[in-house]
Amino acid sequence: MHHFQFRNGELYCEEVPLREIVQRVGTPCYVYSHATLHHHFSVFDGAFSEVAHLTCFAVKANSNLAILRLFGTLGGGADIVSGGELFRALKAGIPARRIVYSGVGKTAEEIDYALSQGILMFNIESMEELEAVNARAAARKCRAGIALRVNPDVDPQTHPYISTGLSKNKFGVDIENAVKAYQKARTLEHVEICGLGCHIGSQLVRVEPFVDTMKRLRILLERLDGLGISIRYLDLGGGLGIPYDRESPPHPSEYAEAILEELRGLPCTLIFEPGRVIVGNAGILLTRVLYTKETPTRGFLVVDAAMNDLIRPSLYGSYHQIQPLRKEDVQTRVVDVVGPICESGDFLARDRELPVVSSGECLAVMSAGAYGFTMSSNYNSRPRAAEVLVKDRDWFVIRRRETWEDLVRSESIPDFLQ
């Protein structure tokens, strides 16, 4: 469900015609619907209303301060994977006690920062990291709340680049060695065992991998309980998918029903780390056609958005629906939608049947709210896009478009080259 709809042949976001934003802000430009963000968060969070839980939005999916602020006001926390994401979450007003720190490569500086702010817990991903967190907490004369992220060796049946729960993946502690890891953690003076964590992958469209994971976690929890190791928080990660094309992922209520059935009776507060399912269909990328081009073998639409703006099609071969801002009864043709970057992999769509459009017309790349702007870059020295939030009839620039001056602001030329 989202609030991007055609009215009288013109594409709107809530009550705002997208051409209005294009005229005022330009392209490329990300546009997010406040109503969709609010609804998606509330539906996901509400699906677990019968149990103690905390919904920690995955900041990596969309880290704009305004969007983080919205989720914080709805009672949400943050799942972070870097010191920069911690800074953003705190800047957006999310309380530190609602923040969980995941990720395999936490630096000493980042651990110190998180300890100084008093976050809820670290999701520990290796034995060396466990020792490092204990050492940093000892230096600060405090105790660090920790959960061990276990790798259950469950196939999430998703793209291999976003699979995280197989034994060959870099994430987490092998589930077979988790008991030994907890026993080791119990001997460390400056860590406090708070929880158990798990995350098996992203863009999952079936509940079965989640259920399989829950069964394995429940067995582990029972073993830990038998050893007198108390687990207060069970962090189940995120990963629930969205429809980009023909996928039919489970509704959050169906997902919740399956999870709660497996975990019924456990005295744990559940933590969830949804990202894509909240923001994916709440955002689009607007782009303008620069040129149309014909070769003997195919046609191209050359647009002003590129792989540096939205890398998912190039990186994962991902599908994003693309449509003009005006719906008209016009002829269609099969084209590649490509950007200005000097890479053959710079495309937003290949072999896509689209309405015939001319240079100067604009297109909307749908379902771009997750892993869109957050994965963007300045490759080819391209300024990053603007971001806009729409609420009812009003809209707000929540990130201005970068300028060429922004590209070199942090650089300098040494004296010997002057």
C-alpha cells in the first residue's frame, strides 16, 4: 500500500502532483510519502501489540533525519551498523535506550561512542569483537549490554548479496558454537548478557525461513536457560520483503502470527529491525529524460538519474517499476533506461516496455524508498540528489541537492603543488 496514485492521468504523491516538485526542486529527486511511512510503521509495530516488543528501524535502509524522527515519534528505535548511523539516530531524537548496534566491523572509536551514549545493547558478531567490547567497557569502567548474533544456517531464499543467515556468510556466531560463546561472555566482567540476536537476510517473501529460524532459536534459548543464562531480549532482525514486481510477500500480520506461534510463552521482549518493508514503497526517484537514442539493435532512454543515485538495478539486477508522470493512451516500445555514467552497468531498467516519451519528460522510478539514497555516491563527481517529504498538500525539502562545491569541500591541495 502506498500513496502514489494517478488522478486524471497525472501522478500524485498524496495531494501533491509530482510535476510541482519537479518544477521547484528539479531532478534527480527522491520523494517520500509521510502517510505511507506512518502507515507502514504503525501496521508493522501494531502486528506485535499483544507482546512486549521494540521496533528498531534499520537505519541503513533510509537514514534521512526527518524519516528517523518520524519513526522515533511513533515509539520506534533504531538498528544501527556504524558510528555515523548512531549519530544520525541520536540527532533525530531517538533515545539511546532504543538503539541496538549490529554489524561485523565495529571500531574501538565506535564502541566507545556507543558506550558513552548508553545504547540498549551491542549485537556481537565474533569472539574477538566480544573481547573488544569488554575491553572498551573496562576502560570506561562500565558494563556493556550485549546479545550474541547467531547464524542459524537457514536459507532465506533471496539474492545471495543480501543473504545473511547461511553458514558461509560473514555475519554472526555459528549457532552450534553459540552456547560456548555465551559461557565465555558470562566470564567477562564488563559485559552484561542481555539478549540473543539473529538476522537471516533481506527481501524475504515467504514466512517459512523465519519459522525455521525461530524453531532453532527456541532450542538454543532452552539450552541457555538450562545453564542459568537469562535472555531478556530476543532480536529477530528484519528482512520482510515488499512487492517490486510480481512478488507476494506476507503481510506483517501474517508474519507476526507465524513468529508469535513459534515463540509463545517465552518471557522475552522481542526486538525487530524492519527496514525495506517500512520505507521501500514509501519513496520514489524522479528523473528526467535527457535524450532518446536508437541503435540498430535497441532503443535507449538516457535519463539524468544514474547508478550513483540508485545502484540496486546495477548491483543486484533489481526490478523497479518505471512510469511517466502522465498516463496517456500512447504507443509503447521496449527500451533500456540508462544514466550518464561511463559504465555499461549504468542502467535503471533493461528491455523494459514503456510508453513512448520524449526528451524533457519525467519518469518515476517506483519502490525506491529503501536502499536508494543511502547507497548513493558521488561517482563521476555527480552531486547527490535532493530528498523531499510530502505530507497531505504540503511538501518539504528534507535534504537539499548537493552542489559542485560540496564535492570538493573536504579536499585540499598541499603547498608543494601550489
